[in-house]
Amino acid sequence: MSPFQLTRTLPEDATSAALRADVQHGLTRSPKELPPKWFYDSRGSELFEEITRLPEYYPTRAEREILAGRARDIAAATGARTLVELGSGSSEKTRFLLDALPGLHSYLPVDVSESALTGAGESLPADRPGLHVHALVADFTRVLALPDTPGPRLVAFLGGTIGNLLPGERADFLRSVRALLSPGDALLLGTDLVKDEGVLVAAYDDAAGVTAEFNKNVLAVVNRELGADFPLDGFDHVAVWNAREEWIEMRLRAREAAKVRIRELDLVVPFEAGEEIRTEVSAKFRQEGVRSELAAAGMELTEWWTDPEGRFALSLSTA
Ligand code: AVJ
């Protein structure tokens, strides 16, 4: 049996305070917005897992393909004894790294979704006796005090989730990751790449409507957690490519004018017909952009691997 420990770095009431602040701020400004981290209650995490299996949603498969082919190179280059995974979700792709790192002492998955972490903890390989698994329920942008485990440390941030941060947040985040690294440690970063607009939009607006349901789930979260009365079928899912910023935006568009009451905030939010809430940006990258953002945060990109179709990249960087 692998030792498994779970730590909430934030008390549950801090999470709800953060949700309240984000909803209050985001729905009283123009244009309206909600941060994507609130998608991931247990239903949202399930819907995201379903998205990763959709024919249109290529990033997960492309990244898995790279990881499967490069796990040995990553292991050889880093010799990691501690693997920190930020935004680990189901940890499904992590297996390639765990299998390639027989000398690993500790695996520290970090995620806002406690349900995803416990699920991942339960399904970790029984054939890794003695691997210390210490899950942290935390917002990876606030990370972090990490438990004291042996180095070298490999920090993995997979899935292209860095693209869900706005440029300023990204710069702050990369600097905080840099602060986790000592000499000899490394960052393994997954970034989705700029490509044909049709392919991108289809990945965020699938034919089966799973992404639409995922998007609307944030309204269900606000309804449940803050006593709001968003009518889920009063909003349409929208995915658009912003060519200037090189990111996909997901939005929820009000079908008609409405007033939504948010009881716990003592707030009434008016919507005009067609008015949108931006619920996610998912930035797409180019190698030179990734290299220079890492450099600005004090890291050096040392490896850049893509899938054969050049859709997605994994990069390795050192402090
Ligand atoms: C969390 C970065 C993996 O932006 O592609 C999937 C979330 N949003 N479909 C992404 C997401 C809509 C996703 N990542």
C-alpha cells in the first residue's frame, strides 16, 4: 500500500470566500466574466474527463502521445525524486512519468478539485509500494508551500492549463513556479499550439454538446454555492477564436433579458438579451513565445517536443 495523505492548504471557507469575491467582482463589471477554476466541482471534473475523450478535443491525446514517447527522456534529463503536478486532475497521463521514474520518492498532486485528487489517489499503481503520495487541495496559482521531500524536483504543469491564465497572471504564476525550483530542478510544461481556427473552435464547441454542458456547469456551481437562480437553459454556449490574442474564449450568452438573483451576495445581476459572460480563455502558444515567457520568469527552455502533427508541445525548462 502506498502512503496517501491529503492536505487542504486552504480551509473550505476560504474557497467559498474566493468564489464569492470572484462572482461579485466578475458579474458587476462589464464585460462580465467568471474565472474558469469554478467549473471543477465533481460534476465539472467528470464533464472535463468526458471532454478529453471527444473526437474534436485533441489536446489530451496529443499530449499523451508526446508523454508516452518522451517519458524516458524526461526521466533521464531530470532524475527526479519528487514529482509535483500542478492541476493534476485525474492524474491519468502522470502514469507515464511515474513508470519512467523508478527512483521517485514522492508524488505531490495539486488540484482545486478534492474529488479528482481522492479519485487519483485511489487509482495510483499498487505496484509502487513506498511511493509517498501527498495530495494538496490548492489553487495552483497560489502555490505554495510544498512538503519537504527529496530532490531533484520536477514540477509538471500539463494539459495546456497555463493557457487558462491571462498574460499577467501567467507571468506571476511562472515566477512563483520558478521560486519552487532549486538548481537541478525542472519544469515540464504542456502548451497547446496555434493552429487552424476551425480545428480550435471545434475542440471547444463539440457536436455532442459536452463542452456546452461543462461551460454551463459554472452557473450550476454558482446556483448551488451562492443561492443564485441562473436558468441554465437561458444561456447559450459560445466558443470564439480571438486571433489578436491567440486564444479561444468560452462565453455564456443570455438568450433574453433577465435579472439573476444571487442570494448569498444580496445581489441582482441584470442581463441584456445577447449579453455574454466570459468564462474561460484558453491561450494557444508558439515556441518563441513560450521560450521568452519562461526566460522572463528566470527559466531556460532546454527541450521542446511536439506530437507528429505539431498540435501540442511539451517543454522542459531549468532554473
Ligand atoms: C483545462 C486547459 C485542459 O483550456 O483546453 C476544455 C479546459 N475548456 N474544454 C482547455 C477546457 C474547455 C482545458 N484545460
